[in-house]
Amino acid sequence: MEKAIAVAKLKHLRIAPRKVRLVIGLIRGSKVEDAVVQLENSKKSAARPVLKLLNSAVANSKHNHEMKVETHERQPQGKEV
């Protein structure tokens, strides 16, 4: 049985990809609750759109795959965040 993957993409963000990747690197591989706390306390300008994207991915996984929040781990890929 394959793992269900929820996808959320962020397009047309007017922040440099390098700056976004820096914020994503902070939360990569962490649990959702830890990632949310990290993003809420970050001073980086890219943290707000990434937090919004993370919340969207969690909502997608709840609705489309009927997953629980406790089982989520964040693994963003590239600028498609």
C-alpha cells in the first residue's frame, strides 16, 4: 500500500526562490505542529506564504485522503511550494 500524498502548490510568489527554500529547509521532515510553530515564530518574509501553503496541504490531505494531522510530515519540493 502506497502512502497518500497531499499536494499543494504555490504559484506566482514574488519572493526569490532561494529565500523560500531557506524557510522550507527549516521545516523539512518535521511534524506539522512543529513546522507551524517554527513558521509562526520566523521573521523571514517567506514564512507567511509557506505557512499558508502548509495549512492548505493539511486541509487537502484531510479532505481528499481522510488522513489525520498526527500522521503528517512536511516534505516540500522545490519552488512548487
